[in-house]
Amino acid sequence: MHDERHPEDCKQVFAMLSEYLDEELAPQSCEELREHLSHCPPCIEFLDSLKRSVQLCHDCGLAETPPPLTEAERAQLVAAYERWRKRS
């Protein structure tokens, strides 16, 4: 099943997985990657994990950046920090 070169093959596969998922690999590279994945459970597991991570990121959506603090808010924050620091 796995030969002595397997760990090095896996490193090469790991390096290409993002491009593979983004469909940015040449057809020959895709075929080689699929061949490796057809008999390598650790790489299959890693690919599945990467797919889940990408999906979670997409599901989160873009968060809206809050507006910057006003000078009054900044002063309140600094004062609160100073009070906390004096108690510590």
C-alpha cells in the first residue's frame, strides 16, 4: 500500500491541496493528486479537514468593522484601564 517515499509524497500533496480545492492546478497535477488520495487515508483526512475549514470560513461571512472610537470613548477606555491597573 504505502512505500518508503510516502511521507515525502504526502508533503507534496499537502502543499497542493489549496490549489486543488481552488481548481488552480494543471489537469496532470490534479490526476496525480487524485491517484495519491485514492490510497492514502491520512491525506484524505487532511483534505476533508481542509474542506470543512474552508466551508466554516465561508459560513461565517464578513464581519462589519466597527467605527473608530471617539476621543471621549478612548478617554473612558484609558481611564478604565488605569483604574484596573491601580487595583492589580
